[in-house]
Amino acid sequence: MGLIVQKFGGTSVKDKERVFNAARTITAAYESGTDIVVAVSAQGKTTDELIEKAAQINPKPSKREMDVLLSAGEQISSALLAIAIEQLGFPVVSLTGWQAGFVTRSNHGAARIKRIETARIKNELDKRNIVIVAGFQGINRFGDITTFGRGGSDTTAVALAAALKAKSCQIYTDVDGVYTADPRIVKNARKLDEITFDEMLELAALGAQVLHNRSVEMAKKYNITLEVVSSLESKPGTKVKEVVSMEKMLIRGAAKDDNVVRLSLIGLPDMPGIAFKIFSLLAGKHINVDIILQSVGRDGTKDISFTVPVDQKDIAVEALKEALPSLGAQTIDIDDNVCKVSIVGAGMQSNPGVAARMFEALYDENINIKMISTSEIKISVLIEAKDGTAALNAVHDAFIN
Ligand code: ASP
Ligand code: MG
């Protein structure tokens, strides 16, 4: 009959009603005859509360102990969900990450999954048990509990689907799918029926936080179609998959990122090796550089501008200031007052004129573009922070509806 993996997020199990709601969704699928494996997040704000509790005791707790603490959140919700399923009269077993066979690398707090030893889960499925797995955790080669990083229960679900060759992986959450833009900012945003893995990865990187990025990377690698569905109402959600056929859209979504700063090095010598020096210096400090712009050389000098995430600004500026003399630059200019607006869509690869239409939409709103960058499926502009909401709406509406 095949096997389905379902994942329930924290809001979908936050209280007794929601736990029973999830339990009924699970048992309805079980009754249709399929095997069911469930990954579950900690209830509601449990993870945040546990982090806060630890901070009150020790501002710098070890990562090992934090993993022991945080993994407990998912152990509680998995047990409660199993207890609800028992109450509904179905056979069920809850398993911690390590009982379920999740073997990870050793780094606490951001551990990657090495493999899943599926014998225990398969044994439970053979007994026709519903299997509930505590999300976002495993065990490393030292026998210590590890966690996958915030939002990591999605990755538990996708890893289970890959290891058990599930026929589908359903992500139950408190939103009813993936939208063309954040509906809180863009009035005309609408729900997508489908989106490709690559588009989803771009949008997630731009701050659309429906799915954990690593879960989408893993789904792409093993070609597992994900269905993002509401746990609150029963209606079709969004399918995240390799190729999208149903809907012919040039642009799949638009997003705004306020978390950027522009840095410019002014008056650099116009000669070979300068860009190399700057960006290898930044790479050495693990700084993620995004949009890069170099001016045309004039009178033997040129300027190079680029963006970095806000939280990496101080490290970047410090490193660059120190290097100013050796780079031969005159000054460094910092612009905090910017945001990045992007459109994403696999359809733009084969359609010229997408960039022009985006820039026209910004021109119509009298918004000035400071920097531009493009990739095969994304165009980003850097603009003034105050224009962000208007720009997002304008570019969204130019392509969607
Ligand atoms: N409970 C963890 C978190 O809040 C993992 C998850 O929910 O996916 O980040
Ligand atoms: Mg999540």
C-alpha cells in the first residue's frame, strides 16, 4: 500500500485540540491502509522557552547540553501525539531521534544527518504501528544527542521519506501553502499550486520561511515531492517538486530582504588582483557577499561595492578597514539604509524582457535602483529601505495577477 511521511509543525501540535486534530489526520491516512511515519516539532514556542530557561541559568551553556535540552521539546510532543492516537484506538509507537536510527555528524546545534538506520522503524511498521519520530534530532558517533538547527524537523521528515522510499511527504503547517509573496506585505499575493525545488530554495534564502532550507536541498537531491498543507483546514496546499508543469508562470514569487548592508571601497587602484584580494579576505572571515558592483575605471582608480548580511557588517568593516592601506583604497563607505527586493522564477530563463519589466515597475513608483544582480532564475535590486514595501508590491503585481 506504500508509505506516507507526515510532518506536523509546532503550531500544529501546540495544545490539546491541535494534538487531537493532528492525531485524526494521521489515523485517517492510516485507515486508508498506508503505512504512516510522522515527524513532529516541539509544541508551540517550547524551543524558544527552553533556550530562555537555559539562558537564565547560564548565559553561555555548552552546545552539548543545549542539544539534550532542546531535543526534549520534540520528545514531549511525539509522546503526546502518540498518547492521543492511543486514545483514538490505534496502534502507535513514539521514538526519539536516536531510537529512530538518526546518525549524525558530531557538531552540536547544526548536525547533518549521516544516515538513518531504519531497522527499528521498519520493524514497527511490520507490526502495523503508526510511528511518531521526534523531529530535529539524532545521535553522533560519541553517543551524544545532537540537533539539526532551528526549523530542522522538516529535514527529519524529508530524510525519513528518502530513507523509507515514501510515496509522499506531507508537511502540515499553520499556513496553507507557499505564496507568491509574503501575504502580510503584499495584498495581491496568492497561493501557488506548485513550485520547483530551485525556486523554493531561492525564495527561502530571501526570507520566505515556510520550509527549512536543508529539507528542500535534500528533497531535491532525492527527488521527493513535498506537499505543504494546512493542518487547520482541508484544502490543497503547494507541491514543491522537480519540474512544474501545471502552471505557466514567468515569475513564481517576489521577496524582500531587509537584512542587508552595502559596503563600498572607494578609490581602488584600477589593476589586476584587487577584487581577488578583497573577496578572499572576506571569504576568509566566512562573510557571505551577495550583490557585487564594480565601477568603470577612471584616472587609474575604480570603486567596488557589495552587500553583506547585517549581522556580518561589523566583522566585514573591521577587516576591510585594516586592509585599506594594503588594498590601496581611499575610504570605505557604509550604507545601512537599504533593502533587497528580488523576483524568482524558472520561467525567466527562456523569456527575455523580464528584467526590463521589473525595472519599469520600479520606475513607475519612482524608485531608484542602487545595484542589480541576476542569476538564471532570480533578479535582485538593492534600493532604499523606505521604498521596500512599495517596491515589493510593484514588482509582484507587474508579474502576478
Ligand atoms: N523545535 C525546533 C525549532 O523550533 C525544530 C522545529 O520546529 O523544526 O526550531
Ligand atoms: Mg518550521
